[in-house]
Amino acid sequence: MIRSPRALIVAALAAVGVLLAGCGGESDPLATAPAGPSAQGTVRIGSANFTENRLLAEIYATALETRGVTVERRFGIGSRETYFPAVERGEIDLVPDYTGNLLQFLDPQTTATASDQVYQQITGRLPQQLQLLEQSPAEDKDAVVVTRAFATQNNLRSIEDLAPLCPTIAFGGPPEFQQRAYGVPGLQRLYNCTFREFRALDAGGPLTVAALRDGTVQAADLFTTDASIPENDFVILEDPRSNFAAQNVVPLVNRAKAADPRVTDTLNQISQRMDTTQLTALNQRLAGPDRPDPAQVARDWLNQAGIR
């Protein structure tokens, strides 16, 4: 049975609500929480508004609490355009971030794509009051994704293969993908890919997945660790011109809070012991039918990693 577009949108929005409720976050934590820096001895942790990033923030928070650090949670803030200024102002002390996209946010003209080069360039561009701790081998990149049927029908393996079709197809992704250097502008610059239509959906969430699955869009921006990709047999198109830079998970932290060795040592241990396979498995567990509590998933991973 073919569902109407309105029914699909309602269902997808309902799924968004379930995800947010499952992660325990507020829709706008910066608006509902008092402004100003956290108290001395307290680390206020924020996150972007998608499941994986909330989970990473919960892993940070739970580990710090086990080391005796007082933690405040401000999860689900939104995109980097929203949370980075809050970190810069000192309203948020710590967020899990991704190196390549963070560098392009700081310097849209950068051409760095290799992991170590990206990390080094970020450290030279951060405001003085902020710093990166150790980056993790765990990596979650944006990717151009299509259905298996669309890839087979059009003999698609890479974004280069997709480029001749771009004027005929609709592309879906988060609203910020239209402006970010690695988003629509990057695809236009590197692949001469100009889509017939861009549909503003969500960041690797149910709206994007539903639109790709039902053919509302023919290609979309999803994250490489997204459990929906194997679940739906979607195809990640290769990126031979490196539009999407290395995206290692990294703690972005207020320098004054990082002076506490409990903070630095704990977060560095997490970075050292997390890898991409584990991160993908954590996403798959959160997307499972039992919808586990992210706090329990965080505790389980920390115990498995020997961080207690």
C-alpha cells in the first residue's frame, strides 16, 4: 500500500518524538536553562540534536561522574551553528564533536581532509579559551546515500557517477547541508552536481530515511555509522574527490575545565578505546526494537571498555 506524503510526514515526525524522548533531551535546552558559565567544579555537557551525539555526550557525562566530577547535561542543543557559540561563550563546557566538519565550520576555505592534518588545523583556529582533547579512531562521516534499486538502475558507485543525474533528482538532508562547505556547495564545486531540488529534512533522522525509502528524494545525506543504512540496504556512494573530510570523534572542551586532570584523563581514555566498529554497534543497539535507555547503553560500553 502506498502511503500519502502527509501520512509519511506525520509518521516521521512521530518517530522524531520517540527518538528525542528516548534520549531524554529537551527541544531547546539553551532557551530553558539559565545562561552564564557553570559553577566551579562543574562540567556542563552539551550535544547536537541527533542520537549518536547524545549518546557520546552521555558516555562523557557518566564517565566523569564516576570520577567524582559534577556534571550538568544540556543535550539536544541543535546544529554546530547553535552549540559552538554556546561553547565559545562558556555556557557549555564540553561537547563531542567531529573533526572535519568542525574545521570547515571554523575555516570554510580549508582543503585539509586527512585525519592528522585536520586535527592540527583545528587546534590553530580555535578561540583561546577552547581546546581539543585526543581525537578518537572512531569516525562518523557524512555521506551521499541512495537506495540499492536506484544505484543498480543507474550503475552508481560514486558521487562522480551520480553527477550527470543531479539536475534530475531531489536530494534530502538537514537544512544546514545547503550552506555548509562540504554540503551542496562542495558537491557543486568538486563534482559539478546541482540538484533539481533540495528538501530540508533532518540530520540523519527518520525524516531523511523515510524520504529516501519512499522515493521523495533520490539521494540523501546520512551518517556512515547510521544503523538505517544496513537496515534498509542503502548504498553509500564513494567520494573520490574527498568532499567529506576525516570525521574523528573529539571532545571540544573549555580550557579551564580541562585543567582538571580527572576531566582530561577520562575523556582521553574514552577517545582511545572507542573505534568506528563500536560506534556503529552502539547506534544499531539504540535503533533496536527494544529502544534501550541511552544512559544504560553508555554504562554498558564504559564497563566493557574498562572505564569505571
